[in-house]
Amino acid sequence: MRTAVALARRALDADLHVTATRDRDELRAFLDERLGDYGTAVIVGGDGSLGVAYNAVADRQDLTLGYIPAGFGNATAHLLKLPRHPAALAGVLLAGEARSIDLVSVNGRLALFAGAGWDAQVARRYAAGGAQRLRGWATAVTASLPDLGRRHRVKVVADGEVIHEGPMILTVASTTPFYGRGLLVNPGARPDKGSLMARVYAGPAMRMAQEAARWAARRTPAATGVPATTLTISSLTSRPIPVQADGDHIGEMDEWNFEVRPAAVRLIGKW
């Protein structure tokens, strides 16, 4: 990652600004103070850091974002087809091929991908454990396995129509087909369609395990994808629903509202 930063900085003749924080509000303040009149800002970090940048530059078509993946999941790198070799990655940033992409607004917070239910619990535990990459992720998943047997009961409404009512392990809303590590969780989602893709994984646990195997093999899940411009997930019990956005746990509520934000940011990739 340091080599990629050095090569990209040299290729772009870029300024370097560094902060060490896992706090979203602190990172947002850091970006707000420094973006200023820049025409291009390259974010080095994970999907969550890039997600903070989305919110900082939303609707600024005069500012383009680049990305050097330095997190654990790096889901966005798969959407952008970013090469792993530092020199090749610097070359993509220098070429500067950028497009405006759609994002998902989660109760007002912009993200490329969001999930309600089990994966948000994993994200919460991963962060609480210090975000220790593979070891931390494995620990978070293991600690969250009992939650697979305690499914949420929810109602999911897409563009005014009920698409699911009953038990749920996970609901995905995104404009990218990929989750972390390149898992194909939401095929059919695209960042240029003017809609999000919603997919409800109802469970139970054994069926969820089969779906996870499909994700890893990049095979189409059994769960059906539903394109929509708006999505509401409501708890049918007194149990609030946890949600993650770009891999960061953002809270637990009885109801969450998602909507597409067309052409929200400009992003460099191998389009």
C-alpha cells in the first residue's frame, strides 16, 4: 500500500494529508478542512473511509475521487476493477477515467452498499475488536454465528410494494454487486442504472450457508434481486434492526429507509 501511495503521489504530483482515526466524524472533519479547491482527491483506506468521502463530496461534480484500497474487505476495488500491483494501480489513477456513480442513501447517509441484519452485527463486532483484518473478521463471524438462529422478523417494501414479510437474516441494498473480498452478494446491482438493487436473504441458517458458498464462487444467489428507487425495512417485533453502510455499523432502529441517489459522486476506475 505504501508503494502504491508513493507511486500515485509522484504520478499525480499530489499533496499528502495523513490522519489516523477510525472515527467517522473525525475523518469527515479532516476531509472537510482539506478538500477545498482540489479537483481530484485519492482516498487511501477501506470501504468505510471511502464512504465518508462520498458524504463529504456528494453532488460536487467538480471533484473526482480516486481510491487506493488499504482496508480488509475492499469491496469497491472489485467494482472499479483496480489492479493489485502498485504501479498498475498508480497508472489507473493517472489515467483518471472517471464516471458519475449512483449511491444508496441510508437514512440520509450515502453508501455504495448497505446491509440490514446479520452482516451489520458482524461489522459491529469487527470494529469493536479493533478491526484486526482476517483474524478480527474471523472472530467477529464466529461470535455472530448464534445470531443466524435468531432471525429478525421484518417487512420490506420496495417502491411501495411489499417484497418480503417474515423472517430475515440479511437484506442488501446497493449499487454494486460486490461485498468485501469480492463476494458476489447482490448481482444485477450497477452504479449507473438510477436504481438500487434490493435482495432479501430470509434464511434459515443452512440456506444462508448455501448462499454464502454461491457468493464465494461468484454464482447467482437463490435469493431474488429487486430493482427499486426506494426501500423501507421495518421490524415486526420490538427488536431493532442493525444496519451497516460500506462495512461500518451505523446503528439499530425499528425502521430504515433507503433510496438511490443518482450520479452522486465521480469515481476513478477501469470502466
